[in-house]
Amino acid sequence: MTSKVETVLRNIRAAAKDSGRHPEDIRLVAVSKTRDADAITPLLDQGQRLFGENKVQEAAGKWPALREKYSDVELHMIGPLQSNKVRQAIRIFDVIETIDRPKLARAIARISREENTSCVGYIQINIGQEQQKAGIDPQEADNFIALCRDELKLDIAGLMCIPPAGREAKTYFLRLREIARRNGLDKLSMGMSSDYETAVRCGATSVRVGTALFGARTYAN
């Protein structure tokens, strides 16, 4: 029986080929937030090594033990990051995808120097300009990218976004791609369980998939 991981990877490959891209250029980030080690281990045993978490404390509680057995895991921070959690985040995560404001960027730069490490970062763009969502405004993106790269000397790999719910995602994915293009950035983290194939067709280099891999979340009453 085809596993959920295999199904998602097959869909990614098909979307890549449909758009004239190389499937190996797209990476699957398995979104393991709220999932315990018992739920994550089957994916690890199938070879999945790239995971995304939303909260520093949650990641700190489960990933050190998992990494003792699966040492080649790559962990991405994909949720909002508070400035006072930066030091812990840098020690746990390989990539922070949610750099979204000058205060946070400056904290990452300072603490990275103190920790003598280089933190790979993505800048989160509030691509739909939604008041309730984190991310730098698209109109401020160029200046913020310059701040992060030129002044703070952060290792900025690319951009990340979450398009508005209920709207055609393609428009927003293409908008993010254009911001990346004019700033010379190669990596685009965009697309989730409901729209990752569209994201691949629009140039995503990584997609963040949770429900399609783990099933719907259950919440306590």
C-alpha cells in the first residue's frame, strides 16, 4: 500500500514535471507540530528527514531524543518566533523560516555571533497583507531583505509565505516568486496540504505539508 509520504512525493514529482522543473529541486517539509514521537517515527523510518515545527518549546521537548537515533534530520522553524526565544531556537533549528521584523532579525544576528554559529534564514512575507498574520509587508520586503543581508549579514536563503485562506493561492505564490527574483533569492517556501502542487508549479523549492502526511489534527475539548 502506498504510504502518505509516497503519495505526496509522487504528487510533487508530477507537478514539477508538468511545469518543466526537476523534481529533485523541491523538498518536502513534514509539518510535525502537535505530533508526538510515535507519530513522527514512521515517517523517519520511511526516509523523511526534513521537518517543520511551530513552537520552540514543543520542538525542544521531542526532537533531541529523536535526533539521537536519526542524526541527519533537518529541522525548520516555521511558526512565529519571539525575540526572547531566539537563543534556544538557534540551538535547536537548522533553519528559521519566519524572520519577519527588524527586532527579530537583529536578535538573530546578535545571538548568532554570541553562539558562534550561522543561522540560515527565510524572510516571511505577509503576501496577502492580512492584519492577523505575521510577515513583512510586500512593499517593505526589498528594504528588509537588504537590512538582513547587507547590514546584519544574515544568511538569507529565500522567502516564505502563507497565502490568504479562501482565495486563489496561485496569485500570491507568483507574487512571492517575483519578490524573490528581483532580490536574487533562490529559495521559496510556499504551499501546504491544500495547495502544495500549485506552489510547485509556481516555483516553490520547499512545501510545508502536515495534514496530508499525518491526517487531520484532533483537539481536546
